[in-house]
Amino acid sequence: MSDNLPIFKQEVIAIVKTIPKGRLMTYGQIAALAGNPRAARMVGGIAHYGDPKLPWQRVVNKKGYLANGYPGGKKGHQQALRSEGVVANDFRVEIENLIWWPH
């Protein structure tokens, strides 16, 4: 990671890189693991402006709703998840069954 990135952003990126295909994490969950449990919106901003090569499709809100800001909007987010075998009906996933916690 680049030393000129803020520590929180470095942590977020490192966490997102570890999310396995077919599993999901929430913005709040990532924020907490990165050291700032109240920074879910900051995680969303990092995702919106972040490296498109990272698996941002595997990040959803705490209720399992897909992101408007994902490239292509909620439909783009839905298509990216479907390509990994994750079903999102009405632009929402069953987060309880897909949530992932790194070890």
C-alpha cells in the first residue's frame, strides 16, 4: 500500500481485497474492522472513488441493499453480483446468509 494514503483508507482497501467471491460485507462492518465503526459513509466514498479493480460489488449496506453509486447503478451492482452467483432480488441480497467476517 502507498504510504501517502490515510491509514483508514489503507485498511478499507486491504479488507475489501480479502472478501471472497460469493460472500459480502457491509460498509459499517468494514468501517469497524478498519478502526472507525462510525465511518460507514466514508467506506462508501472510498468505494465510489476507489480502484474499480477491487471487488466493491461484494460490499452492501447493513440491510443488504445494493448501491446507487456502483458503476451502472443498482442494476450494474446486481449484474456484478449475479456473475458471482449472488442473487439480488429487488436490488437487495439476503445479507444474513452471505455475510463474511475475516479471520
